[in-house]
Amino acid sequence: MDLMILSPIGAAVALIYAYYLANKVTKQPEGTEQMAKISASIRLGADAYLKREYTSVVKFFLLVFVVLLALSVAGFMDIFIPISFLTGGFFSGLAGFFGMKIATSANARTAWAAKKSLNDGLRLAFSAGSVMGFVVVGLGLLDVSLWYYFLQYWFRALPEAERITKIASLMLTFGMGASFMALFARVGGGIFTKAADVGADLVGKVEAGIPEDDPRNPAVIADNVGDNVGDVAGMGADLYESYMGARVSASALGVAAGLGVGGFVLPMALAGLGVLAAFVGTFFVRTEEGADQKKLLGSLRKGTYTAGILVAVGAYFLCNLVLGAGHTGIYVAILSGLIAGIAIGYFTEYYTDSSYKPTQALSATSETGSATIIIGGLALGMKSTAIPVLIVGISVLISYYAAGGSSSFAMGLYGVGISAVGMLSTLAITLATDAYGPVADNAGGIAEMAGLGEEVRERTDALDSLGNTTAATGKGFAIGSAALTALALIISFVDQVNLIDPTALNLSVTNPPVLIGLFVGGMLPFLFSAMTMEAVGRAAQSIVVEVRRQFKTIPGLMEGTADPDYKSCVDLCTKSAQKEMILPALLGVVSPVLVGLVLGVNGVAGMLASSTVSGFVLACMMSNAGGAWDNAKKYIEAGNHGGKGSECHKAAVVGDTVGDPFKDTSGPSINILIKLLSVVAIVFAPVILAFSLIK
Amino acid sequence: MDLMILSPIGAAVALIYAYYLANKVTKQPEGTEQMAKISASIRLGADAYLKREYTSVVKFFLLVFVVLLALSVAGFMDIFIPISFLTGGFFSGLAGFFGMKIATSANARTAWAAKKSLNDGLRLAFSAGSVMGFVVVGLGLLDVSLWYYFLQYWFRALPEAERITKIASLMLTFGMGASFMALFARVGGGIFTKAADVGADLVGKVEAGIPEDDPRNPAVIADNVGDNVGDVAGMGADLYESYMGARVSASALGVAAGLGVGGFVLPMALAGLGVLAAFVGTFFVRTEEGADQKKLLGSLRKGTYTAGILVAVGAYFLCNLVLGAGHTGIYVAILSGLIAGIAIGYFTEYYTDSSYKPTQALSATSETGSATIIIGGLALGMKSTAIPVLIVGISVLISYYAAGGSSSFAMGLYGVGISAVGMLSTLAITLATDAYGPVADNAGGIAEMAGLGEEVRERTDALDSLGNTTAATGKGFAIGSAALTALALIISFVDQVNLIDPTALNLSVTNPPVLIGLFVGGMLPFLFSAMTMEAVGRAAQSIVVEVRRQFKTIPGLMEGTADPDYKSCVDLCTKSAQKEMILPALLGVVSPVLVGLVLGVNGVAGMLASSTVSGFVLACMMSNAGGAWDNAKKYIEAGNHGGKGSECHKAAVVGDTVGDPFKDTSGPSINILIKLLSVVAIVFAPVILAFSLIK
């Protein structure tokens, strides 16, 4: 039975549902005139940012396109690779565009809905998040489905086995466009959002002594824009990339394992099934008035868990239908990925949420000042890497052996690949709960700026606070899925090389090119993080200067009789983000090629393995330390250790500020880096094989 | 020509010279009565610490000895392994004991000599450092020489080729005793020194407002003791271990490469040659009155460089004499290691010394507060990992190919092994310039406490400041040599497994046990660092409480009419260090065995490779960030960015405090961890092969 059809069906359901939800959201009232005005400013800023980003990204895409085209003319790659590079980038960009559109439309509406009831607020924000979630998976499925059917038709003259091998190996390279787009979105957005946030806080809260989200702060709109470009568009692009990479690499591994069309189709059909499950899951998300944080979280969880259970049940039949009986092992691999994703999310929450011991203990270290809370946060972050590593390790082990690794290496690796798809199968709803966060955050900001009153602010605060938890969980999930996806991609890279020249491979960890590759790969995420952190520092500095200038030169600003120039701050952030994202992006693109040309394919394999490991660990550490500092500060603000304004609070603010680029710029950007390195290596494998210094 | 004799000759020269220098040092006057009293307190504290440490370490050694004995009776290892485990630990402990004895005898004498002239102070402190340096290499050479000749005799019935193979594979395991000892010395000492330092500063400088090294501070003696137990004994044990590990693994690789006795002897003879070169080098260290920091550094460098050049020349002839003509490639490998060590030291200085741009730029980030200087320091540390990684990579590449790796894998690996020995060949003098630092630091403290006057204090400050630079360089060298040694040990581990069961090996980075091993190994240094940082935090907290108690309950203390109870702080630090070092130590010992029992030898190989990479990068980052923060603070204290007491200075103090456990506890302890993991894996290889879950 050709269940590939589940992929376009999933795409259709996702996109139609997203369209329906988007319509529903935009039909809601935007509230008072002031709210509409604020929301329009945020929208304007976000649009301006996106336009500018896409303009500069298009240039970059064309440049790479020309290089790929030249290489393809020279016979180093198929002509479809440069073309798919463009379509991948296009669809990924489109997903970001729609996601941001809906998020910036929903913020004021959420605040206004929260005026009615908590449930209305939650439903609206979650609907907006769902639009993002379903658009991402819908476009992801569409891209792959279109190419699959087109290539099936194009290569119809080839015998089936040869045809599917050809298609699998081609489509494996199709993730590169999405990866490029994701890198720019994540790094640029990450720099934008933290530059605005840090800049606004340093001058507004610290120097001028006005509260957060105060409309007199010239950087306040930029801060809100930042939530959207960083957390919505950036996160969406990140997971779009994982979603693409996991499926195409699992499919390629399935073909390599000798499972033929069935091996190719299963990951794609599984993704389609996941969309249907997520679709059902969204209907389980609702709450009642007066629900506390735990209850709110429970209502979001109900949706995610429902989707997970549906996939867990459906995947069993899917495996049998697609591969025929006797592939329970593959099913176990899918399950292990699904469970690993949930488990990593849970432990992320444990380490970063103030209702658990680690973050409470961290906030206690503020008693002896900012140095000890910094040391405490770094130690917490480092410690928190152990469990995710074990989860990934166990999941890989189970997938490999369950899928039959002890008798067939290739089958085992297919198990590892498909477990990544299992983890990402319910992405639509996972991403919905994640993208919900920034919408709620923005809604809170707008409620504050528009003076909506205590009760509404309380409700948006509850929604926002929940958003912080889902953001942390979502980050853990994003890192975990990036690591599994990167693993699948690395294995696929080796398979690709094996297809071209099996004699080139000597992947032993004691082979010096591999060893040196390991060293270089282990260092890359560190260098990359340093670059992005310094970029945030420089960009924030320019915002500080601008906000100070406006406070000084605009008469009546502090008294509230004159408006600040929001646009100039948005422009500054946009410019800085565009400028600063180039160098880290280049590092991701150039490293595999350069390492390959010197150390050969074995060196590249070492580099990929090591950068995935070190990137995974570093990203966990940075995200969790950042999340814990943030929540430790909130915990103190809630009245512990002296509360707001105390010495402890001051120390916690230092921790939170250090954590900002950790958790929102460098940490999540590493996810992209590790996948991009692998994808670039896959695409350039023939070039590396031909020209490398060390064979 | 049997040049193995260079090894005992080197041992004799080193030990005799050390004895001569020690005698010379202790003949110098200790200064005023007060100085003698202070010095005696420090000595007493250090002795008490050592006694306690050795007592608890002995128990641990006996425990492991029994386990090894049982395994040897059960046929899993040779009976010489448990015995050599004890001798290795004994010699390493002895080196630490002598080093600390001389350092604590020389501190007051250095201060008194500095009263005469800067040159006298430098010569005396350097002589004390030299005792440490020569004792470490002397005992290291002695241990190996005794075993070598004994085993030659013991196995005299075997034919030569078989005999040397047996000896090489046996002696490879002999590093474990030294590794164990080193771990305890480094971790315990690191916790002691930073607990005392942070505790003394937090209450003394920050709360009570008394200057550093003020005799009224009850923790001041503990702080001075800490310099000795952490920086002298810890650093010595660290490098003793590298020195052992590099030689025995290179020798084993030489035999594995089919070079027979010559391949075994060359690393040992090279080490002997290095001692002679270092001996000559020490005579080039002298300075004149009024020399500035640059000149002082130059005079220390003159000694190191002279030794380096002598080895570079001598090694050429040595290669020809030991291996016969036509082994220029091996010579190139030695050179590449020698140069890599110097280069890493240089770049460490570049990133951490305030006369260069990075640290100056870091101190400028203090203008916007402590959060930005923390971010800046972390970014600096992360960025600073790139060049050391490239240096190690290039050095490995050169050694491997120069030694003939392209035609013989085993010869290439021998090249990698011997380059580590090349790097460490001049260890005696490198370590002398390193151990000189804490002596000068202590001398400064004593000069302050004893009120020796402005001029003397200026001279000891100059010596101390130089000590900070050599400490940073020394740390870079220690990390670099640990990484190369660990690499050689990993390769030897694989060789050992290969000897027992070649079919067990599948070291491809895509083999799931290897992959998972990579993940676990990449995480271990992070977990280990978290443990040690938290240990420092807890230990410092107990000191804070005690110092506060004494300030409150001892009448007349603040007025200077009553003495504080120094001993109680020393006791507290000792107890905390002993307690807190257990868990991190266990992590290092248990991990390879546990990972091995689950994932098998391939998983262990992956874990070793990855922990070496991630440990190297993390240690570089932590040491360099810590060093840069320290010097940024000093740069501000020298009058930049507002000088002492300014807001910038306060921010810089936060950075420095965070940097303390980074650079003096966690960072350097990682060096030991990565070597210990490999050594334990080597010793337990037969057990792992027999019992692992996954084969």
C-alpha cells in the first residue's frame, strides 16, 4: 500500500487548518485604539525586519546558488540540488513569514480576549501558535511531497530500486536550503531580540528607573518585535530544518538498508500521521477561569500527550502497512524517539523551573552576591547536560538494536534515523505550545502599555509565565531533535561517501584525520557561541546609545507628553542583526568545506560527530543556565530572598542578563549550526572527495 | 647503542641537582622573627593538609589495590599492575611532598632575599621552583628506569622481541597510580585553595573592608597554604602524570610500530636528554635591579628557550643513535611537539595578559557592569579555544605524516606519541617557572603581613605579577600536553585491545556504541566541572561562616591586639577538600569501567576521544577566561577605567571571583580527568572485553 499519500494529505490538512485558524484569529477585535496602534507598530517593525532579512538572505542564496550551479555543471552534483536549495529556502522563509504575520496579529487580540476570560486568552494565543505549528509542518510536508512525486515522474524510466536510491540520495541534499534560511533566521533573530531586550533594560530599568514595557522606553517596541523575530520565526525555522533533515535522512537510510520504497516512505508517512494526530490534539487544549499555572500547563500538555498517544498507536499499524509484518523493531525505534523528546522536555523543565529544587537552590546563591549566582548557574547548566545526553544515548541504543543493528548495521542505523522522525512527528502541536509563548508575552506587554488594568494584566501574566515554561521545554525539545537529526545526517553523509568511493572511508577514531576532525568539531560550537555572544554585546551597546540619546534630546518624553522614536531602535536592531549574523553564518558554511579540503571525508566525519556532541552539550548548558537564571530572578521577584529591589534581586538580574544571550541567541543557534554542518558536508561530499589534500 | 641509560642518568642529575638547590635555599635566612612565624604557620598548615590527604588517599589506594589484585588473581591482569599502581602513586605523592616542602620553606626566604635585590628574590624563588621541577622529572625517570631494568631482568628468558612487547604493554598501565594521585592532588588542592581565597575575600575584603593578605583575616594563612597545595602540589602531580603517560604510551606505540627496543627506548632517552637540557637552561635565569615585568619574563624565557634549543639539537642525534639513520621524520615529530607546547603557551599569554588587546577589551566591558564583563569573559574564553585546537591539530598532523603515517599507520601513531614526549621533554624547567609563581605569591603575602616596607613589597609584587603570567602560560602548556598525552593513551588503549581481541574493534564514528560513547565523553568534563565548582562554593561558604564567627567572637581581633585562629580555617579547608574531592574522583575512575561494561571497548574508545576533545576545549576556555578576568581586574587596579574602588572595579571583582574556580579548580582538574579516563580504560581493557553487555 503506498502510504506516501499520507504526506500530501498531512500537508493539506495542516495548511487548511492553519488557514482556518488564522482567519478565526484575525476576526477577533484588536481592542482599544491604542492597542491597535501598538500592535501596528510591532507589526510594522517585524515586517521591516523580515523584508530586510529576506533581501540580504536572497543575495546570499543567489550567490550559493551560482556556486552550486557551477559545481553541477562541472559534474560534481545533480542539477536538482541547486534548484531544491532555492525551494527549501523559499518554503522555510515562507513558514517564518506566516508564523510572524499571525503572531504579530494575535498579540493585541490575545490581550483583549484575556479581558473577557483566561480561557479566551489561552485559546486565542494557542490558536496563533497553532497557525505557526501547522504552517511549518504543512510546508515541510508539501516541499517534500512535491519533489518526491516530481522525481518519481522524472526518473520513471529507471527501474524501481535504482529510482528510489537516486531519489533518496538526491532529496537528502534538499535540507540545505532550509538550513541556510534557518541559520539566518535563528542567528539574526537571536541577536535582534537580545540586543533590544538588553538595551531596553540597561537604560530603561537600570538607568532611568522606569518599569519594563513602559511605553516611554524607545526600545520597547523593538523588544516586542524581537520576541517575534527571535522566538517565533527563529524557532520555527530551526524546527522546520530538523523536520526536513530528519525525514530525508531517515528515508535515505531506509533505502540504504535495502528496504526499498517502503523504507523511504515510512518516515514521510509517519510525519503525515503525526499531523493528523496533532490536529486532533489541539482540540484538547482549553482551560477554565482561575486556573493556576499548573492547571494551564496541564491543559497544554493534554493536547501534546493526546497527539503523542495517537502517533504511538497509529505508528504500529503504519509500520506493518508500509513495511509488511515483522518490523516491530522499527516501531520500537519510533517510540523511543517519541518518548525521548518528551523526557528531554521534562528534564529541561526540572532544571529551569522555579517549582523544582535546582532553580530554587540557584536563587539562594544570590545571597552571597552576583559572582556566586553566576558560578551557580554555570554549574547548574553544566550539570543539566548529563541527563539529556543519557536520554539521547539510550534512545540511540534502543533504536539501533531494536531495528536489528546486531545483525544488520544498516537496519540499525535506519532505526536511529526513524527515531528522530518519531520524536518530531507531533511537531505541529509541540511548536504550537512553543510559539504560543511569545504571543502571550507580547500580549502582556501590550496590556501594560495600553493600561488595561490589574485583572487583565494578571491573566496575561499567567499566560506569559506559562509561556516561559513551554519555551524552556521547547528549547530542550529543539536541542534534542537537532542532535538526533544531526546524527541521522552524519550517518547519511557517510552513506553518501560510501556510494561514491567506499575506499575513501577510514572512520576509526584513532585515524589522525578523524582525530583532528574531532578536535576542530568540538571547538566550533564554542567559537560560534563566542561570536554570537559578542554580536549581542555590540548590538545592545548601539541600542543603549540610541535610547540614551532619545531620553536626552526628546523634550517631554519622560513626562509622557511626547512619543519616543520607536522606529529608530527597530532599525538599529535590524541593521545590527543583519550585519552581525554574517560571520557566524559563514563559519557554519565554510567549516565543513575547508576541513574537508584539508582533512578529507574522514576528517569531516570526525568534525561532524564531535560538533554534534559538543554542540548538544553546550546548547543544553547555555539554554538551561539561561532559563534557570531567568526563573531564579522571577522567583526572587515573587517575594523570596528579599524580593524585588533587594541585593539578592540585583544579583539575580546580573544572572538573568548573562543568561539572555545564552538561552535566546547562542544556545539555540547551535542547533542550527550542527545540522547545517552535516547538510553542507553531504552536498559537498563529491567536491571534497575530488579535491581534498589528505585522501 | 643502548641509550636507555640516559633515563637513569637524567634521574640522577635531576635528583642531585634538586637536592643541591634545596640545600642552598634552606640555608638562606628566613628574615624577621615574625616572618619565620608566618612561614611556620603556612608550613604547618600545608603539612597538616598533606598528611590528611595522604591518609585518605592511602585508604583509597589500598581499596583499588585489592580490586586490582583480585582481578590479577582472576587472570585479568598481570600481577605487576597492582604493584606498579602503588609505586606510581608513591613516587607521585613523593614529588608533591618535596615540592611543597621546598615551596613552603622558600616563601619567607624569598621575601627576605627581595629585600636585598630583585635578582636575589628572583633567583631564590626560581631555585625553589626548580627543586619542584627537577624532583618531578627525577622521580618520574627513576620510577620508569627501575621498572624497566627490573622487568628486563625478570623476563630475561623471553626472546628480545617478545620481551620488549611484554614490557611495553605492562608499563603502559603503570601510569594509573600517578593518575590517581594526581586527581586527588589537583582536585583536593584546587578546592582548598579557592575555598580559602574566595572565603577570605568575601568576608575580609568585601564585608570587613580590610586589605588582602591582612594578618587580621583568619583565612589568610589558609589562603597562603592553598597557593602551595593547589598550585605547587596540584600542578606538579598533573605534569608528573603527563610525563609518565606520554613516555609509556609513546614507548608502547614504538614497539607496536615494530621498532623494537629502539622504539621503546627513544622516548625514555629523549626525556633523559631533556633533563640535561633543562639543567643547563636554569643557569640562564638571572636579572638585574629595576627590571620591569617584560625583562623579568625575558630572563625566565631565556632559560626555557635555551633548554628547548638544546633538546631540538640533541634530539636529532638521539634519533639517529637510537633508531639508526633515516628516521628524520621521527625527529620532526619531536620538534613539532616541542614547538606546539611553546606556541600554546604563547597564545595563552596573548589571551590572558593585560598587555594584549583581548584582556584590555575585556576590562572595558566592565563599563556597563558585571553582567557584561561576565559575558565578555565567557566569550573570550570560548574564542581562545580555537588556536590551541588548531595547534594541536596541526602538530598531530605533522607528527603523523612526518613519522610515515601515509605508508604505515602504526609508525604515524608513534609519531603522535613521541611528539607528546617532545613537548614534555623540557618539563623540568617549564615546571620550575611555573612553581616559581606560588612561591613569589606567598613571598608577597608574607612581606605584606610582616610589614616589610614599600620597596620590598614592590619587588615581590613584580615577582608575583610575573608569576601570574607564567601560571597562565604554564596552564596552557599543562592543558596542551594533557591533550597530546591523552591522545597517545587512547591510541595505546586501542592497541592493547587489539592485542587481546582484534575482532572486538569497530571504531567507526558511525558505530552506535562509539557514537554514544562520544556523547557521554563529551558531557563528562562538563559534569566534572559542575561538581568541582559546586564543591568550591560549598567549601567557601563554610569558610565565610567561620571567618564571620571569629570576627564576632574574638575580642581585639580587628584592632590587631589579638591573633585570629588561623588553624581552624586551615582545618576547615582541609576537611572540605578531602570530602569534596571524592565524588569528582569517583566520576573519573568509574566512568570508563561503567561505560565499558555497557557499551564495550568501542564505546570506551568513543568516550575517551570525545572527553579528550571536550575536556581540552572546556579547560582552555575556563583557564583562559579565569586568567583574563584576573588580569582585567589588575589592569583596572592599575588605574584604568576608574581604578580601584570604582564601579568598573567592582564589576571586575565579580568577574575575577567567577574566574577563580574556573582557572584554579575546574579547568586544571580536567587535565587529569582526561588522562585518568584513558589510563583506567587501558588497565581495565581485559575486564571490559570479558564482561561488556555489547560486544
